[in-house]
Amino acid sequence: GGGLALLPASVADDEYQAYLAVIPGEALASIYRRYGSRLLEGNVRTFLGRRGSTNKGIITTLTKTPSRFFAYNNGISVTASEVKIKSCSSADSVPLLTEATDFQIVNGAQTTASLAALHQTGDLALNLVFVPMKLSVVPARVGVDLIPQISRCANTQNRVRESDFFANHEFHRRIEEMSRRVLAPAVGGSQVQTHWYYERARGQYLNEKASRSAAQGLLFARLNPRDQVVTKMDLGKTEMCFALSPEVACKGAEKAFTAFAERIVEDWREERTRSLYGDNWFRAAIGRIILFRSTERLVSQASWYQGGYRAQIVAYSTARLAAFAKARSQGGSLDYSRIWSAQGVGPVLER
């Protein structure tokens, strides 16, 4: 309709401008259906599905009382690095937003994806749904520091873990990129190479699969098998075990990931250590994931295992194996790339 009406909401500041707006639900759903999870890269999580109480409430409101959605919903918080605003000549006219660069929804993924899901099925009440929107214009030079803070302060609807906030660190973006690009060797007579899908943000895998058509979803699942999804929590816990810190891993996934994050932040300070996290590191890390999961299976199937303490047994077993390999190789390690190449542990190592 020529632009989105804005209400300026900030004082003069060279590094930050703020506006309030009301965006039609149909427009927001259309934008999301076009760009998908690219809009949520600054968010600490993507759409978590319809199972949570918050998301069920959103769907219920949209389907039963759509005209009250504005009253019931907290709205969305978005950022942009640059905007184009058309000022009207008359004194009583409001400025209109006509273009936004680097548009990111830092809070409101659940709202946006719910709108898009109903829009796709034709169940969204067009012309009745309006969404409050807070727009922060943050130049790229300060966005790296400011946008995570905006996201941290804005996300309060569902419980947000500390690990979620670390999801935007460059390390995770790099691992995510490699997981989409590096193909695992085809095994078991299959001619199809697959990916080990790294889930940087919670719910990312299901969200990406659901955003596709039925046929595209099947192809996506074939190239990214569900049992080859690795969450950042999986990675953190596994890495702490093979780094000879099983006692940290046994404190729980969240504490293990926090310790792993501290190690990554320290390594990221220097180019020399930062450069170690490349394709070879990724392949070796997946090798460790495969070995860790194989150990879980072996413990569960062992005749002596009576249930309970599997997490502790696996953590200390993998750490003991890593320590043994380090001692016998004068500071080296197991050949994790070999596990990657075989996409399995093999009977000798299992025994």
C-alpha cells in the first residue's frame, strides 16, 4: 500500500533509531513465506513447533478470535541495518517505511511462523490480523554487539537458555555452514551422500523441513536424516568428554555447553587457534559424535547394564578412551577422520 506507517520512538542517536508500527498479519506471513529462516538468523531460536503452550495460544487466537490478536499478542521485535523512509508533505501525515536492509526478527519467531503456517493453508483471517512491531535500526558496525543484546532482552515468552544466546557466535555460524556444505561418505551400498545437520538454533531442523512443500520436505529429510542432526548441546557435551573433562559433562548438557563455549571464546581470540576450526575439524567432531552415540548404544545393550547412570558411564568411558589414545600416541589422539570416512566405529573399536 505504498509503505508501512511508522511512529518515531527514539531520541537523536547516530548509532540507533527506533520506531513503532503495526504490520498486517498477511504482510508479515508473506514476507516469512518468501524468506523463511533467513529472517531469524539474529534470533536465539527458530520456530519451536505448535506443541508449546505459547504457540498453541497463538494458533487458537488466530483461528478463533483473529480480530483480538493485536490485543493478546506481544508483537515482534525486528532490526535492520538501514531503512528508507518516505516523508509526506502534509504536517499531519506520518512517515512511511518503504524499504529495510538486513531485516531480522529477533523476537517473534513463534508469532511469525504461526501466521505463515495458517497463511499457507488458507486458514489465516486476512484483513483481521494486525501485529505490533518494534523496529530498531542498527548500523552494521555496531550491530554485532547490539543485536544480540536486543535479542537477549526481548526474548521472554519461552524460557531462553544461556546456550541459546551463544548460538549467534561466529563459531556456530561456521559449523552450520560446513554442515550444510560438507557431504558425508555414502555407506551401506547407498549412492546418496548426506549431511550431518548442525542445529545452531533450537527447532531449526523441523522449521526448515516444515517450510518446504511435501516433496521438498521428503528430499530434505533424505539428504539430512533425523538421526544425523547434531544440536549445539550434543556437540558441547561430546567435546567436553573427549577433552578429558567428563566430570563437567556429567553436570548436565547446559553446564557442559557453557564450559565448551568458554573454550571456544578463548580460542577465537587468535587467528592461529581460530583457523583450526575448519572442514577437517568438523569431520573429526562428527567422528567423535558417532563414537559417543555408539558408546551409548553399546552401554544400553550390555548384559551387565541394569539401567541408570548411562550418561556418566558413557562420559567417563569416552574420556578414558581419549586419554588412553593420547598416552599411547605421545600426545596424539584417535583417528576420528577414519570414523568419519566409515561413518561408523567398526567392530574392533566397539569391542
